Amino acid sequence: MANPTVVTAEPNRQELFITREFNAPRELVFKAFTTPEILLQFYAPFGIKMKFNYADFQNGGSYSWTHSDGADKIYCTFKGVIHEIVAPERMIQTAEMEDLPKGGQVCLEIFTFEELSNNKTKLIIQDVFRSIEDRDEMVQSGFESGVVAIFEQLDELLIEGKIR
């Protein structure tokens, strides 16, 4: 059974937290979130396909990826800047969905990878939004089910030994 994913979004705050434990060493979980070739294998829920338009995962790098049906329909495109990668402890980046009617909805994401006993890892993602309204739109979008699905797909890769 998968570990629970906990989303904490306190009222009247510009941030939310996503917390999840993985039954794998911190180095492997960190590698999964900072390696484009691995992200392609799990970072799209519900049968959606992920494609990187560009990916430079290093300090000062940037990325852009698209979720689609694998044919003509694009669901969303995200872009961002990688501000800091400190292996295997944290990654700090921005994330912005392109082509929204209201531009400038950039989120600062801080991924913290905490080493636990028994070769387990706790991932804490802190998302900081420009406004409470932007944060609330994200919470109300139903993103949580997609995050849970993504983490479950990562669990499968880790269990199957596909990340080394």
C-alpha cells in the first residue's frame, strides 16, 4: 500500500505543503526529481504523456515540459527556472503554467529530501504563490489527485528497481 500524501493548505496563506514518504533511499528519490529521463517515466498522471521541450537541471538552469494525450491534444505546459540543486538535500525552482488567461502566476517550489531510518525518505514540497488567490485556485483545481497518482507511479519505479 502506498504511503499517504498529505497536502496542507492553511486558510489565508500564500503557501501549501505536500508531504510524502517513500520506501527508498534519499539519493534515489532525489535523483528521480532532478533527472529529466526519470521524470518522464512518472511525472504525468492518468495515462497522460510528458515531453520536455528543454531541460537543464542545474543551478541557474531552466525547463519546460508539456503534458499531452500523445497525439494532438496538449493539456498544459509548464516552465521554470532551477535556482538551486543541493544533492541529495533540496531543489529550489519556479513553476509557471503557460497560456493562462491571467499571466504571472509563478510559484516558488522548495523540494526538501529528508533521510529517515530504514532507507526511507520524506519529501516535503513547499509551494509559495504570489497571492492567496493564486494558491486557492491551485487547491481548488483538484491537483491533489494528480500528485497522488504521480507519487504512486514513482513508488512503482522504485519498487521495480528502475532507478539506480
